[in-house]
Amino acid sequence: MILRKNEMISSSTEWSKRIFCNLIQRIKIPLSTFLCTFILSQCAGALIEKGGHTRSSHLTQQATIIRNSQYKILETSSGESSTLFLFGLFPVTSPLDIEYAMSQAVQKIPGGQSLIDIHYWQETHVFFPLGTVSVLTVEGKVISYESNISELEKSLKKVPQR
């Protein structure tokens, strides 16, 4: 049997289609399993665990210059500043601000004036495919100076206990 040129091309095209379809059928399940695993592993840190990838951690003694040692340690507090990067590249919100995070920590405690024994770190949370969120966390002991402690105690007596 003699095949013409067009018949040979069509038979080779059909043959390659069959091979391609068989190949796709064989790798469909492993490929979909791999893609699902990859996507879920990118989101797992954001959905399951609290925290993210910590890039840097630092310790410092004080937020402001403390000229005397007459202060009272009130409580330990923490504050955060965060920014969202769309697709991990474009910043959508305001940049990280350590001063904002420290002021947030001090404002949580009534009568707080400054921070000592400060520990701060930066975490990155991945939300695939939307982007990443960088979070700067500041933790320290909130203090009040002795001259204001008597005023603080008077104001705390006025505030009802929770």
C-alpha cells in the first residue's frame, strides 16, 4: 500500500497525539498532587502556625536616654508595625516603622513613658499567591519615672479594675 504525502503527515500527527494524550494521562495525577502540595505548603505557615520566617532579631537596653535610675517597671508589653507586599514586590501599605511599634507598646500600659530591655525582630509571612507581609515586633518593659508614679497611682485608683 502506497501512502501519499498528506496521508503520511496525518498518520504521524495522529500517532503524536496518541503519545501526547497517553503521557498527559500518566502524569496528570502526580502533577496535580505536586501542585496542590506546593501551593498548600506556601500557605501553611500563615494558616496553621503563628509566626513566620524571622529575618533578624536584636536586643537594646532602652528606647530613650534615661538620665537617672528612679523609675518603676510597670509591665511587659509589645507592639507591631507591618507592611504588605503585593506579589512579594510592590509595597501596598506604609513601610515598617520601629518608632510606631514602640509607641504602640508604651501606649498599651496606662502611665507608661518609655521602654527598657527591648527585643525586636522582623518576620515575613507568605500568603501565596497574593504576596508577603513583613511584621516588625517590639517587646520590652514599660517604665514610668518616679516623679510621675504618685500621679499614676492616683489615676489607677480612679480606673475600675477589670
